[in-house]
Amino acid sequence: MAKSFKPRSVRELLTEMKDVSDLMIDLAYAAVLFESDELADRVHELETRMDGLMYHIRTIAAVVTRNVHEARKITGILQVAGAAEAISNATGDIADLVRRGIDIHPVVRDALRMADEKIAWVEVSKDSILVGKRFYDLKLPSDIGVWTFAIKRGKSWIVPPLRNTEARAGDSLIVKGPPDGIAILCKMTGARKEAWVSREGLAPIRNALAEMRDLSSVMVDMAYSAIILRSREIAEEVRKIDEKFDKLTYKLSLATLNAAKEERNIVGLNGLLQIIRSMERISDAADSIADIVLRRMELHPVFARALAEADEQIGRADVSKRSDFVDKSLKELNLWTTMGVYVLMIKRGERYMFDPSKRVRIRVDDSLIVRGSRRGVQKVKKAAAGGKR
């Protein structure tokens, strides 16, 4: 007898799709940075997992859709599935460059090292204070802003580490985070901080690509947050970043073609252009997810009930000159303890500061993109506008 179909919560499915998308992007960039076939192989393993998640969502859509009216309500979910597929394919194409041994210009790796959110390969020494401790107990993301998304242990890989995974001497941690956080991690592991000097030339390409790397990662996170939390505000931010991304894509493609006039490594520049196209597809996919919120697509009650359970919010708090936030560092404000919110990023003029260091000081006209409880987000908005905390 066939088993009855028991759909998972769409919130659970979308959250997992978001996590897989984030992981695929990180692994794809790490595979390029470290020229690792093994990391590239993990990207393709996750493609299979993503296919299963999309199949599950499409199956739910078929089960709950009984007429045209309900079909309209399910459109948004299918749009998410299509966007997730686009992200999966784009990161797979980046990983394919490594797996196929296609030459990638050194400026790409320089750009990845220049990005605000760093990716690093950190070795754990036998004397490290991490040895024998679970990653869940270490709380590296909340304490120093560093996420471990892969571990190489001997000839095997752990992608991603589980809550109960313990650090061992000889482990190679593949991490991402702010420079100061990674520096602290190196001290904790006993590893030497990577010494790197940028190559001369192609500065416009290197700078634009570094910014695109940061934008492509954060847009996916923001887009999934917008659809899970039904936040029009964060969806509007995704649309603005996508418009900026399009300008960067044009600027970078033109600069690459101009460089081909004098650059000897033409094959490497071709690999660069392929990465640019993949990044653009990631950006477009994130915008497609946010579009569901911007167009106020009605979701089927099965999914709407799950989304209604969310109490976590994402919002934008604009800092006025009357605010007590001005000239204070994030460490001094300690918003997580005092208001129950976490600063995802700071928009300063046209620049986005991702995973800002606790030492960053708030300025007038900064926009804080924060995540936390509904009450906490409202309190931050009020305080940023000049109200009492």
C-alpha cells in the first residue's frame, strides 16, 4: 500500500533551500580560491540535494492545487523553486571551471581575497584550544563572526559540520567571516594568518569583482529572508542591489574586454567572463525570489499558515543625527543584548558593509539592516530615528 504524502512545512523547505544555496555559493568560491577539485565536487553533490528539495515543493504544489484559483496561489512557490534551480546551476557552472581544469585568471582569486567577507583555509594545531570541542559549543559565528562551512579531515570532508562535530588536531577548516574574526580564529587554532599581496594591474576588474562577490552572497540570504518573513522592506533592498549589480556587470565585462587587448592570459580572462555570467544569474535569481514579495503574490493557505508562524523580522533602520547610535561602535551599542537584534549589514552611501566588525562606528545617514524579534526591530528603528531606547 502506498504511503500517504505528508508535506513538510514550507518554511522548513525554504529555509533549507536558503541554507543549501548559501553553502553552494561559499563552496563554489572556495573551490576557485583554493583550486580544489574536492570542494567543487561537493557543490555538485549539493545540486542533487537541491533537486530533491525542488521536487518536494513541486509535488506539494501538485497535491494542493485543485483549481485555477488555487493554482494562482501556488505560483509564488514555483517561482522560488525556479530561482533556487538557477542558483544551483550557476554555482555548479563555477565549480565546473575547477573540475574541468579551465584556466581562471589570477585576478579572480585576488578579488575573492579582497572581498569584505573573507574565505580562509585554517589548520588546527594539536595545541589549539579548539581540539575536542563541539563547533556548537564554540559559538564562533556569534562570538567572532566566523562560520565554518567545510572541514577537511584526512582524505574525507565534512560539509557542513554538524552541531556535534568536534574539532580535531590536523583538521583544515574552510571558513568565512570578517578579517578580524578570522585573525582571532587563527590565534585559537595556532595557524599562521595567510600572507597575501595583491598583484599589480587590472585594479578596476579586481575591485568590481570583489564587490560582486559580496553582493551575490548577501542577495540570496536577503531574498530568502524576504520570502520567509514576508518582508517587503528587505525585498526592496534586494531590488536596489540587483540594479547596482547590473551596472557592475556591464562595467566589469567592458573592463575585461578592454584588458584583452594587452593581457597575455586570454584563456584566463575567458574563465573570468564565465564567472561574471554565473554571478549575474545568482543576482537575477535572488531578485526573482524577492519579486514574489514585491508583487504581493498570494500564497496557498498551506504555505501561508507556515509563514504566519514566523516571529523573526528583518528591517532597515535609518540613523538620524538625533540618534544615540551616532559615533558609537557596534560593540558599544551591543544591540543583540539590549534589543535582541543582529546587524546583518550597514549601508553607507552606495556601499554595503557585510558582517560589520564590532569596531565599526555608526554614522549619521547610515542604514542598518537588522534581523531579530518583531519588537526588537521596531525598537531599533525608533532609536535610530532619535527616539529613546
